[in-house]
Amino acid sequence: MSLPFALFTRVNHHRQSILFGCALLADEQRDTFVWLFNKWLKCMHRVALKLITTDQDAKISDAIKMIFPTTRHRYCFWHVRKHIAEQQISMTNKYGKDFVSDFHLWYTSHDISTCQERWRLMNEKYHLKEEEDSWLLKMYRLRGHWVNPYLKDIFCARMTTSQRSESINSFVDGFVNANTKLVKFVHQYDKAVAARRSSESQQDFRGSNSVPNCTANLYEI
């Protein structure tokens, strides 16, 4: 029987991806994610996550709101850009050829005030408020999950996508696969964790027993 495999991935002080926990799920429904996050919270002695990055899944989002109400939830920017790319043709057909560039300028703003002003100008130009149920308005309402100016106040260790989780998935694939029996899975997962810890220990040793190369840009005046 195939089961969804959920991984909790973090970044250590060497900017390495580390395994922080895993679970085999019965399905990918909201109640299952609620169960998963409750178990995770119990394992972490009721200390909630400060930030969690996932893809834009409504069931996961609902579960996070229920179990981690104080946790900042960030959408994987790679998945968001994929969704934007999928919508480009329909948005261009609907609003005109300038819309995509205006939309890009909005979500790449460097601060909240600029972001708000650019959205106001887009509203005036394209009459966006007339379409409350559109994909575009939905993404605007969810801007706190993916538009960078609204996320600058939380440290994310340069993790703007779920790429690290996916790289860890590839790493774990070297120890388990879809045909791994459940009894063997636990043993193989322990080996995967040990391998990551060994890699971290090697970096700790290297950091304690070497001198970094310091460089500076020198300009002749």
C-alpha cells in the first residue's frame, strides 16, 4: 500500500538541510494534516514553529491556522510563480498586454507602501474590484503568504521555496522507496537521519579546525 510521506525539513547553522521529523499519512485531507501537526507540536513540547513553508494547498493552510495560529505560513514561491505562469495567457486576454508586467511590478515591490500604491493604480487601470471571485483577487487577499514585503519581518534562512524539502526527498530516496516494507522503513529512515547528522558533524569539525579565507574588494583612489 502506498502512503503519502511528509517530511519536516529545517536549515542548520551550516545552511545544510536537516531532517527534523517525518510521518506516513493515510491521505492528504485536512483532518489528516491537523492530526500530523498536533503530533508534531506534542513532539516539540508544545513549542510552535515560527515559520512554515509549504505549497499553496488549502487543506494544509486550514490545518496550520487551526494548530499553529501564531506561526507565519509562507507559500513556496516556485509554486506561486508556476501558478502565475499558468494564468498569464488568460490575464493578458482579459486585461491587455500590459497587465502581466504591471502585476510583476506589484508583487516584486521592495516595501509595503510601494506594493499598496501599485495595487491601487492597478485597481484604477483594470477595475479589479469588480471581480471579487477572480484568481487575481484571491492572490491579493493571500499576499501575506507570498509577496516579499509582507514577509520581511520573519527570518526564513533564505528559504523562499520548498526546494530544500524536495532535495531532502531525493536524499531519502537513497534509503527508502515505494517498495520499502514498513518494518524496514523505520530502520532505513534512522540510517538517513544518521547520515545527515554525520554530515553536520563534519562541518562542525571543519569550522572548528580551519580558518576562513577573508576577501575584500580594494579600490585605488
